[in-house]
Amino acid sequence: MKRMIVLLSCVLVSLSVAAACKGPKEKSFVINTEQLGKEVLGYAGPTPVEITVKNGKIEKIEALPNIESPGYFQRVKESSIFTALIGKTIKEASEVKLDAVSGATYSSKAVIENIRLGLKEAAKQAK
């Protein structure tokens, strides 16, 4: 019986050590700028985005539903605005100067501002 208890204790200690050696868990979160950037307007209205952060790096930036003219907003979506920051840390991404899209200036500037606001919030959450 004592051997069984000792063996069970050793197994539990081993499992605890193995779990501790894995290190901290990945920290992932999503920033939605619908409220953060509700005052940031494109040509027709708000242009919110969603920023996914995984392990301190930008994994994805997506446009959320908006009422911008689809043809013009498509230019923004096809630009590098949504891809230029992928793989960068929050700090690195915050330092990148994104350019507005010719022909969709109001929409792209609003998206850029929403991304800036989202990165600022992401920096707070990453701490």
C-alpha cells in the first residue's frame, strides 16, 4: 500500500513538473473597434475592424460590416492596409505608417484610424 502511495505521489509530481515546464500559455485575444472607433467615420459612416492577436503578434485584421460604398471599400480591402501588419508585434505594428488608398481616401483613412485605436487597446490588453 505504501509503495502504491509513493508511486502515485511520484506520478503526480512528474505531471506537475511537466505542466510547469511547458511555460506560459499562449495569450490570444480579439479587439473589435465598433465601440472604440464609433466616432471614426469613412465616407458613409463607421468602418470598424477586428484585430486578432496571438502570442503578442498580429494574426489577422478584418473589416467588419459597414455602409461604405462596396466598390470603393473593395479597394481598401484589396490594399495592403489589412495585411501589412500581419506577423508584427503590437509595438512594431503601432510604428508602421499605413498609406490611404487613392480613390477611397475617406474609407481607408477611417480604417487606418480604427486599426490605430485597436492597436492601442491591444497594447493595454497584452500587459
